[in-house]
Amino acid sequence: MNLPFFIVREKAFVKRHPELVERYKKILRLLELNPSHPSLKLHKLKGRFSDKHAVSITYAYRIVITLIVADNEIIFIDIGHHGEVY
């Protein structure tokens, strides 16, 4: 999966969930400022996603990311319902 895929998924997510747009923007700001912030509920994934992490938007919705700590880089992989992104 690559950035264009994420952009398509992000646009669809925002269109389907306008009530979550402000929360999503807050999550993005927090990721930029402090990826370890407790409210992000950042967690390492297992299995086929063992090289990825996830951040909670709400209980049901997640953002799947790759964290490259050495370069202070975050690569967005997917966004959507818990059952869709895993």
C-alpha cells in the first residue's frame, strides 16, 4: 500500500464520517507533535502487520502507520474501521 492509496481511503473516510473530521485533524496534529501521546493509543501490530503501528481515532476507527523512528518519519498506510484496516 502506498500514499496514493491512503489519500483515496482518507477522502472516502472523511466523506463517510464528517462528524469525525475535527477529531481526525486533532489526531494528525498530535502525531506530528508527539507520537507517544497517550490519547493516540499508539500500538504495535502483530501478524502480517508486525512492521506497522496503529493509532485510534475512536474505539471503532484506526489509522495504520509505519513509524520510522530514525528519520522522525510517519508513513500513513490505511484509515478506516477496525475490521477494514486489519
